[in-house]
Amino acid sequence: MEKLTIIKVGGKIVEESETLNGLLSEFTRIQGKKLLVHGGGRSATRIASQLGIESRMVNGRRITDAETLKVVTMVYGGLVNKNIVAGLQARGLNALGMTGADMNILLSVKRPVKEIDYGYVGDVKAADGAALADLISRGVIPVLAPLTHDGKGNMLNTNADTIAGEAAKALARYFDVTLVFCFEKKGVLRDENDDDSVIPEINESSFKQYVADGIIQGGMIPKLENSFDAIRSGVKEVIITQASDIANGGGTRIV
């Protein structure tokens, strides 16, 4: 099968012109088929504030009420997404900006209320790998915003890491998929105070040992658990690295 590289990049990188240009230049250097998933939370917070809408966060997750949903739909699916698409077109890449509602690519259910009501937040229940694969095979580079829909006319704010993982799993039937999570560090670190202490490769056995030893902890644990879920679902490898290394093969490989 042909190789496909899926890049997931956080909002901070794509929301500032200097870092966005650097990312897009690195993305252009990646050989073969590719797809980009992006965030955009800081822009959403800033524009919500300008509109007099309070942004509420719980444990780093946005509470998406009806007014906030309007903002994130405009910002993620419009401003941030189209700036990325325009930048890729300027570099000769034929990009198509999409939300999960477009072509029914990503269908979600509204997250049920438990201890916290997150509002209009979606948990992905289906990803149309065949439709994405058809676009990619035609030379199109999908650029996915962190938005899905529920099939009933409602948009849903959805975690970009989740979208990248679900897209990767759905596309693993059609391509040899490498999923790359861009991150502020060079990779998973053996010593959080030493930016050069990158662990080059992690499998499930070594992961459990690193967690037991306290080397891997906090938010990195669910990120790696999601990575292993993608591997078990047919994704060839997952890489955690910084944006400047996405074309160089640096970082930590999850295999």
C-alpha cells in the first residue's frame, strides 16, 4: 500500500504567522500522500472574548454552550482552517479544508452528561475512510478542523487528537499510515528537564515499565494509550515530535 502521513498540530502553531509558515514549509517537504488535522483554541478564546462571550474550561477542556459553538465553528472551520489551506495552496499543494460534516466524514454523538456537562462536544462514532481515501487518491490533501456533526443538523466541538486518531484508523485499510502528533518537545522525554533526552522508540511493554518507573506520567499517558489504540487498529506507527521535525523523522516512535 501507498504511504500516508497524517499530521496533527495544535492550535498555537497554526495561529501565529511565523510558526504557521514554518509548519507549512515542513509539511510541504513530507513525501507522498498526506493529511493535516489542526486545533485553534487560542483563537477561539480570543474571538469569543471580543464578542463578549466567556470561555469556560474544565481540566483544559472547553465547555461548549450554544454561543461558544457558533464561535468555534467560525474559527476552527473558517478562519484557522482556511488560513492553512491558503498557505498550502501558495506552496503548490492542492488542499481541501473540511469539517466532519463535509461529506459525512466524521459522525459523532453529543457527549453524555456525567460529572460535567461539556455541552456541544462530540465523541466520534464513525469515520468514513473510503471517502477520505478517494479524495487523497485524487491528489487532494484534506485539512480537517476539530469539528464533527451528529447527523441531525448539529455541529459538535471535537478533540483534534481524537479526530486524527479516528481518521488514521479509518484510513489504515487503504494506506500504510503514519500518524504524527506535533508537540512542544522533541519527543517523549526520559528526563522532563532535559529536552534532548528523547526516548527514540516505545512499545507496549516498555511503556508500562516507563509508567511504573514514573518516567512517563500525567497527560502523556492518555496520549500514548491513544497511540497504542491506533497501532492495534492497523496504523503502522505513531510519532510524537515537534513541528520542526515532521519531515525529518525525529521524535519518539510508538510501535
